[in-house]
Amino acid sequence: MVGKLLAAWLCALALIAPAQADEEPKRVLFVGNSFSFYSNGIHNHFANLLRAEGAWQAGENRVRLLTLSGGHIHETGRLLNSYLSSGDDDWHAVVLQGHSNEPIDEKKSARFEKAMELMIKALRERDIQPLLLMTWGYQNEPSMSRKLQAAYERVGKRHDALVVPVGVAFAAAAEQHPDIHLFVKDVRGATNEQLLYRRDIKHPSMAGTYLAACVMYASLYHRSPEGNLFTADLDADTARTLQRLSWQVVADYFALTTTEQE
């Protein structure tokens, strides 16, 4: 089960029967920014989990990543609309991932929610399921994680859209496995032959991107990735820990029954 701190978050936010994925989407387009493309991209890890278990069917499954570095959701929304209008719109699901702080920044949050509303509506008009990738708080900023969770869940509840609890998994990993490094530092400059780093530590390491992909996999297919042979070149113990944790978070978040987990 998730830790006591995270369990308290779930109760405080009164999560009741979050939206579920439509069947098992085989064609998934990821839309976001650097949070999605760091460390070889969440889409590649997601696809590799499927390939490693023999669930990938050539000609049936497809994943792709559409991103804009530093992009906010209204910007990636324009990019997505242009892309789909070009004729490549045969997708079962599109994953929407916002800028790291826009859902909770008082100057950006209203625009975030409106852009999400328009994108969700546009996708459904094309018979494509919208999925919301809940992002994570910056390293060592647990209050940011809670605020992001609330913001994504508010949008998901309003539009009956599935929220993939990646942010919850990051917080759980920080609480339960602080030895696993989910982030990489961004270079700000250098002085006296020493690198200087940005204050905010937010981009995912290989372990962070792998965890996000495992949560996506578990959320869409309602089965655990534990034991999957694809480890993203992480050591076996770390990969197994992240696989197990992703399923614990997803099973708790969606209140999956024993039958649904099988």
C-alpha cells in the first residue's frame, strides 16, 4: 500500500471512483514538454513495457510523442490541433501533460483549465479518449505535489477524464524509497571550473521516466508491471521496486478490486 502520508492525501481530497480507461488503448499519443521527453521519453518506455511482455502487435499498437520544450498546455494544444488536422488522427487515446507549475500558479491556472477543457472536447469530437498525466512536484517540495494532484483531479472530475497518478507515485517513491533518484539537475552555468545548477530540481532521471511509464501502463491496462523484463537499464532491484510501487499506487488510486487486478 502507499505510505501513510499519501493515504492521508487521498482521503483529504475525497477521491471517489476516478474515471477509467476505455478498454485497452493500443494507439496512444503523448503530448507534453520536457517532462515527457526526458530520459528517452515516456512513450518509448511505455512501448517497451508492452513489447517485453509480448503484448505489442505490429500494425495494431502505436505510440508517439508530440512535445514543445517548456510548453504550456495552451501551446501544446495548438500543436496537437495542427497535428491531428493534418490527417494523423487515428488514435485511441491522447495523453495531455501540462507545464510543471501552470495548474497551480495563480496567474496561469485559469488558462490551464480552459485549455484543458477545449482539448478534451476536441479529442472527444474525434472519438479519442483524453488522458491527463498528473505531473509531480519539484524535488523536496511535497506541498507542490499535493496542489498538483488537486488541480489535475479537479479537471478530471469536471470533464470525467481519467487522471494518471504519476505525481502520486513520485511522492510515494520519495517517501518510501529516498535512495532512488528520480530527478536530474539542470545546469545554470559554471564558475571556477565548477558547474552551477538551477534551484528547482524537476526533470525526471531515467528512473523517474521509467516510473512514469510504469504508472501509465498500470493505469491503462489494470495490471502490474512487476516482473516485466524491460528495466530501462536500471539495476534489477531498482526496476522491480518501481514496478511494484507503480502498481500499489494505481491499485489504491483507482480502488481496483481483486478481479480487476487479475
